[in-house]
Amino acid sequence: MSPKPPVWCAKCNLRIAPYDLLTTYRGANYHQDCFLRLVREEADEQRREQALGRLRSSESGEHTKASLALKSAGPQEMPSQSGNRFPD
């Protein structure tokens, strides 16, 4: 029986021990912890891109119903200052 060739992690470039959990994702091998970090980073990047897309769309003049409702409500009235609680 010949030994298996070493397997290397695509994220940290360290050898994955034969007894460690191995995850193969998009054709690359990862330690389980490295894979979880990779997926978390990809999810964070997608959230950033979505937030930038929303920011760009709001800058281009597209508004949500909530922001249009706030604009149509007009300026808020300030409470009257005539009833001063502290006498001079």
C-alpha cells in the first residue's frame, strides 16, 4: 500500500493532516476552519457589494417608499417655547 500524496490548503497553504477534516470547494482543498473563514469573507463581500448598490441607486434618484413618505410629510413642527418652565 503506497502512502497518499500530501494535500495542501488553498487558503493557508499548510498541509492538511490525514486525520484532519478536509473540505473541497470549487476544486480546491481547505481545512474546515479555513473553509469557514473563506465562506464568511465571501458573504461579507456580497453584503458590501449589495450595500454599495443600494447607496448608488439612492444617489441616482431612486427612493424607497419610506423615504418618499418622509419627504411628502414636510418639515416637522417644533414644540412651542412659550411655556417656559423656569421663571426669570
